[in-house]
Amino acid sequence: MSLLLAPRTRLSLLVVLLAGAGVCVVRYEPQRLLSQGWPPELPLGTGVLLFAGAYGLCTAAFVPRPLLNLAAGAVFGAAFGLVAALGGTVLGAAIAFGLGRALGQDALRPYLRGRWLRAGDEQLSRHGFRSVLAVRVFPGVPFAAANYLAAVSRCGWLPFLLATALGTVPNTAAYVIAGASAASPGSPAFLVSAGFIALSAVLAAAVAWRKRHRLAPSPADRPADRPPAGHPPVVTAAPHGP
């Protein structure tokens, strides 16, 4: 195998690409769309397509989606902003998944040895659509991190992208509507969207709290020569000595 195709070389290339993308984000500050808006001379359709493309590249470079969703609503309004944001979401997920699958999977899979990592890999590999949909519906895992983690697993392309497209609709719509109605924070649209965002965060925290026991080591994973924590050593009544 040539040096260019070696797993570690591809992983190094992925790190360099992500670092370069991060530098570009810091340098060009895409969040300025919130205050400056989209160039007015562009046709609406062209603007939506360009925004979706920029959105996808930014999410692959770890730009937070809530910020971009707010910008989509502020620039294009609720309807076209939702189209631009959802298109950019799927595009960004595809870019990150493709980069992670092509450049990082072979190098990182040998390190999936921990119990938590193996469990997550098994869930994504065997139940890709259901697992990705759960991650998208209940926010908690950063969008870009979830994309690259899914790429390391054996999750298929179609389940990953379909679950992403469906699972991100509610949260994306809430942020886009909030951005479109931010000029009137007392309006019903803004209040409902803000309430949905807060409620989804609370529900995600509640689900994580209820599922926390799954992250605890099982009895089989505890060392055999050490009793479980919190239990005193067993003392028998057997006599000592002859």
C-alpha cells in the first residue's frame, strides 16, 4: 500500500483539512450574516442555494448549527430559510460523513476498544437509522462530532442521511423561525419557537439522565479480584489456625 493510501496518512490529512477549515471560519466569520445580511443583488433562488452550500461547508468545519439556522431565518425568512438550512444540514452531514469514512475510518476503528465506544459503534452499525434519528431529534451531541463518529462506524449512507434529514426538521425549524421573528421578540412565532428550543433541551437532558445507567460498567466488566465499590469485604466464621 502506498504512503498516500496508508490509514494514518489519511487521518493526518483529515486533521489538516479540519484545522484549515477552522482557520477559515475564524478568519472570515460567517456569523456576520446575522448583522450584514445576504447580498441584495442576488436572486432569491441563487441566494438559497449559495447559502445552503456555505452552510454545509461551515457545519463540516464545526460551526454551530443554531447560529447558522438563526442566520437562515434572519436572511431569507421562515419558509426559504428552512429550505436553505435543511439543505445545508444534509449537505454538511454528507461532507463530514464522506471525509470521515474515506480518511479516518480505517485508522480509528482499531481504537474502538472501550466499552462505551464499542457499544456506540454497535448501535450505529446495527441500527443506523434509529440511532442517528435519536441523536438528531434529541440535541446533545454536537452535529459535526456526531457526523464524524458515525463515519467511523459501519452505518450506511442512506440510513445516515435519511435520519439526518428527518430528525433535524423540528429543531432546525424552531431556530429558523426564531431568527425570522427576532425583530419582534414578543410575537407568538418567536415565543413558540423559543419555548420549543428550551423544551427540547430539557427533554434531551431528561433522556440522558434516565439512560445514564447504561454507561455504568456492568458486573462482568469489574475486576474479579476486587469487590464492587461500596460493599465491605466478606468475613467468614471459619477458624484461623489449627
